[in-house]
Amino acid sequence: ATFRDGSNANTSGWFTAGALHVHGNFSEIDGNNSTFIATGTHKVVFDGAAAQTISFIHPGTSYFNDVEIANNVSLASNILIKGVGIIGAGVTPTITGNGRTVTAAGGTSIDGAIFDHVLLIASGAALGGKFDNVTFRNYAATDTQMTIALANTTFTPFNNLQFLSTPTTGKYISITTTGTTVTLAGAGTKPLYGIPKTSVVPGSTLNWGATADDSDGDGLTDSDELNTYGTDPNNADTDGDGLSDGAEVTAGTNPLLADTDGDGVGDGIEVFRGQNPLVANTVYFVDGTKPDDTGVGTSWATAKKTLSAAITAAPNGATASTATYILVAAGTYAPITITGRSNLQLVGSVSSTVLNPVDPLSSTIAVTTSGRPVMIDGNSTSIHLTGFIITGGNSSLGGGVRFDLSDGGIHLCNIKGNSSTNDAGGVYLNNSLRSKVVIDQKTTISGNIAVNSGGGIFAKGSFDMVETVVVNNTANGAAASSMGGGGLLLAPASASDAILIKNSVIAGNDASAGYGGGIYVRQPANLVTIFNNLISGNRAATAGGGIKLHDPRNSVVSSNTIAYNQVGSASSGGGITYFESGLSNGQIPSIHDNILWFNEDNTVEATINVGESLNDPLTIGNAITSAMSFNNDIGQGVVNNASDISINPNFQSGFYLDQTLTAPNGPIDAGSAATASSVFANGETTNVTGAADAGVLDMGGHYLKAYGFTGTASATVTPVATIVGNTTLQEVKIKPAIGGLNLGPGQSVFVQSGAGSTTGVTLSSLTGIQPSGAGSVLARDNGDGNYSVFVDTTGVATGSLILDVNESGSVLTGAATLSW
């Protein structure tokens, strides 16, 4: 109910004890300046089901005594709290101030709150015993966000205060009374050092970090960001151009200006593509909302309507470092063919105000009937695509993108829902004997289908794939014809071609009748390196649920986590299959420092044996087993020499490792390298806290950084369509989150029927693996933060299904009940 005080009376002495629970809004609406005066032990509790509003006509003379806030509230006026402001642990309400003031005159007991543009003043009496886990956000640059006016007081440390708005003339904290000592502490404090943007009167002290602290890891100290550059110490990229503040200072660009040279291209794009961000490039513009292609195309005002017209009008770049750019606004565009061109950079999902494309992307190249969205051929050189959705293609040898006798790159693109009548449902790279093609910057390749091999990618030339997500692709070719590669088929055709697969997620791909559910390395002419990837939840019909290595020469498979993959035949390598038909000792592959865990063959059971992680025995053609480099790996039964171990890595929050499982019987400090830094030099981690791998190398894949998410782990469950009875393969999508932030691809999401579900309803996914017991399934990674399972209600006309969801054994709140 709403509480409205319109008594027009002085209420001093009326509200002295008890608790007033307000479930609606609170309003003082009468003209008497003492209409609501609470004293003694009286407490007002805001605990409504929906957001509430607080309003006083006379906020200085009408006031609360104690206030407990257990719900989101918005201030329609300043408020005065003469007693204690209380926000308990486990509740993190948002108090939206709209620039208004809350004066806490009697102390606080706060453990978790968000002050959204609330000007907080602590005065009158000492703050109470707790002021922890408080976030200040959305302040004007001129605001003083917190004022402390309590003389001769030493406070208990304030733990984990986060100031997310950087002041210019304003302050984070102002201490206005003498003899006051305040200390900010806790690993969650932001920034770690904020003294330059505070005000402290002589005789008082504010302890807040050290001048060398770098809160956002951009290479600039908080002190320099606040004092010298004016950048945000909590944001590694203040101007949002894709280039960190520290990198901008090094490059000589302006960290407060996204386009230093004013050519319309963001500084980050230019640096990543090898151009000079201080020298303007030749730039053409495309905007699908234009009426036609009559504009000259050299500005947003004169932009071309179609991509093809801009490609025709734009000159070749003189060199790769002086490329011509074509910037493309949001919209859907017809397929393009680029023939015999050089040094072109096509950048989508940008505008006059958005210079650096970010997810979700907004520029789409699509096919409406048949054909390929992007064809790059005719010996084209250094052709790059950035920030595009490429979808709907249906063609031979590259349903989405084809590089034919050409080279360049694909960056931050989403290549999805394409198909090929031959090989390469998503991307076909026929660039042997040419410069490499690079796919990177969190490109996602998902939901593509090839009739034969390479559901996601088929690569025949030099190729680097870094920080890319390859998920939910299918290759339908048969093993009898050496086909497969649900995610990728790698077959460099020349001794001068090399392939690197690094720091990527390869999950939920299917070689439905062939080899290599995740990756199929097929008789390469040269080196293939598969390093530091998550290869999970893939399936192959015949061999190599995760990886199939066929005559892999001197290839390297190292520091990968290969888990929950399945193969459809007995003892054929649910994790890795290796076959070699007669190579010399100098061409033997090196397989080391990997974690192979819970990979299965066609029989699902509680105990996993060696043949289910590796083909058993390893098929070696000419007696070179003893020379094969296969060591320092972990997995069920995977003990091929004395340095291998077999122990549950006890994955945490995805695929982080249990840090108590140390060498010699665990994966921590059990790798083959003398030092982790010799393999991972940029702080990569297996520890959910984000602590860099140090000392001896940890086994398995390493995260580039920890999540940094805090809060409650949860899952959103959404059926693609209404669940009905007597029906198979009804898709349900699950999106895991921590603290409301989507965890993205590369998680281990387990789902099973909860107690109370109707008997006879079953769940299925791509693999038949039961990761958390009978009836559980590993949800299929869709690459967009959603994970899918399928409900079968055959024989059950009406009923209900309770879905229990967990990640690496940790229960996620928000499990759903589906009824039909």
C-alpha cells in the first residue's frame, strides 16, 4: 500500500517506536513543515514487490528515524535520516536519486547497495558498524558523490566501495571535518586509488590505495589517469575505440577521442589492422537508408546505398598499412564479390558516432534465395571483413565466405546459418601458397552445415584462428570418404602453409557420419598447432569426438581442455583419435599438457576408460610409439607415460581448476614446462580468482582473464516454442549468468529433470554424455550465451518438467517448470 501523510499536523512524538512497512510509495503531501517526524526506535521499512518512490515536501524538517531499504527505491526529493540507514546482507537494492541528497545523520549499517546519482552526506553522528559493498554510479562530472562531515572519528574500513563515475571538478569523497580518518579497503574497491579526485580538510586522513595501482589493467596508473590524462581508471578504453588507454598513450593517439586523425575510422580498428591512426586513410561510406548510389560515397552524408557500389568506387589501398576503408552502417546488404582487389578494409556496424563495432552487430550481408554472401577471389590481397553478420548462404565450397586464391581476415563477425552443398558450411579458405587468412577478435561461426566436410571452416592454406567461437556446426560427410570436421577441417596443402588454432572455443559441433566432431586434421602437408582451446561437447560418428588427427606430421596439440566430447563407436577416442600411416620419427606430433576429461564412446557409463578419451590402442603404422611425444596430460585412464596422471580436475565455474589439486597427483603445477610464464606470458589463468598461472605450468586450457563477475549464479530458461505433449525434440534454451551478466559461450551447463517431474519425459542434447548422473545432459553451446536441450514428451499427453540447471556442479538459481 502507498503511505501518504497529509495530516497538516506537527507529528513530533507520534512516531517513536514500532515499524511501519511500506509496500508502495511514501509521500509527505501536506504543507506543515513537520508533518512526518520519527524518533526513538521507530523504523520505516521499504519492502514492496515493485519499485517504490519516496517524496517529502519539507525534507529538512520532516524526516525518518531508522530506515530499512529492502527494495529498489527512487527519490522524488531530498531525504533526511536521523536514525540508522539499514541495508542488510543478501539484499542489494538500487536507490535512484536523480541528483538528490540523502543525509544520514545517525549512522548506517549497509552491506550491499547501489546509489544511482544519490548525493550522500554522512553527518551528525558516527557512521554505524558497516558501510560495505556499495556502488556509486551515474553521477555528473561536477558532483561530489559522498560527503563525510563527522569530526574526530576513525571509521571501521569501508570495504568494496565502487565509484563508477569519474569526476572532473567534482569529487568521489569529500571530508569536511577535522580529526576524521577513513580507509577504503577490499579487492572490490574501484578505483583502487582515487585520492586525486577527493577533498580532505587538514587534520583528517583518507587512505585509499597506492599511486602505482592500475584498476583497469590498461597500463596506466590510476594516479596518471586521474591527474594527467583525464581518463577513467575503471575503464581500460575510456573513449570506446577498441584501443586501451595505455595503448593510446604509447601510440600517441588521444585516449579521450575515438578517432584521432578524424578520418571516420576508430583508432582501435586502424591499429589492429596495421594502419597509422595519426594519418587519415581514404574512406568510403555505405548507408542502406540512402535512396540510391548517386552519392560520391566519401562521407556519411554522401554515402553509397549498396556495398557493391562502394567497392567499385573505392580505390585499392597502396599497401596493407595504407588501406582503403569502406565503413558500413546498420542494415541488411546484398551479397558481394571482390575480385582482383588489394588492401581493402570493410568495417560494418559503425556510424558517425559509433566508430568501433561491438556486439550485437548491426550490419548484415545476407542471401535471400541461394548463393554466397561474400566471395573474395581473383588473387585478391589483404581483404578484411570486420563487424558483419554473414548469413543465409547456400553454395558449394563456402556457404558463407570464400577466400579463393586470396588472403586477408575476418574479425568480430558472426557467420551463422549458412550451408554448403560440398565442403565448408561457413568459411572456405583456399589460400595455399599465399599469405595467411586470420579469423579473430571474437568472431563467432555457428549453425553452419556442410554436406561433406568442415561444417564451420574448411582450411587448405595458411590460417590463424585466435579468440574465435566455433559452435553448433555440422559436417554430414561419411568417414568412408575421409570426411568430417564438424567444427573445422584443417588440411594445409603445401609445406609452406601452417595453421594455428589458439585461445578459442570449439563446442557442440557434429561430424554426424564422419571423423572429428570438433576438429579434423587431415593429412596436412605442414604444421598444425592447436593451443589453449576449450574443445567441449562435440560429437563424431566414427573417430575423434573432440579431435581426429590423421597423419598429423609434426603437429602440436597442447594446453587444451578437451572435455565432454563423444564418439559413436567403441574405443575410438571420445577426446582424441590419432592415426598415422608411416611417417618418419621427425614428423611425430607432440600432444602434451592437455586435460582430457569425461569424453565418451558409444556406451554411456559411470566409469570412463582409456579408449574413451583416446583411441585404444594408439594406431601407429611403423613402430614409433616410444618416440611419440605424448606426456603431461590428465584424464580418465590416460597414462601413456610416467608424466601423465589420472584424476578428476574438479572444474569450477566453467573450466577453471580446483587450486588444491597440485602436482604430482593433480593438474596444478604438473605441466611439462619449467615455468608457466614461458608458455603464458600475459597473466593467463586456471584460477577463478584471476591469479596468473605461476611456477610450473598448470595443465589444460587457460583463461585470458577471470570473469570478474560477482553475485548470484542464475539461469534463464526459455522454450523456443510452447511445450506440447507426445512430441520429440522440443528445444529449450538456457542462459547462465552471474550477477545478471551473461556468461557467454564456453561454459559447462548440465541439465536434468528435477524432483516432481512427470515420469516418462526425457531430455537429450547433441551428445549422450551424462555429466552429473543418470538422466543429466550436457546442454549444447549455441555461441550466443544460450545453451540448448531438447524435451521429448512422447507418450505423455499432459504433464510437467522441472529443469534443474547447474554449471560444473554448481546449482544455478532460476530453474523452470514447464507444463503442457
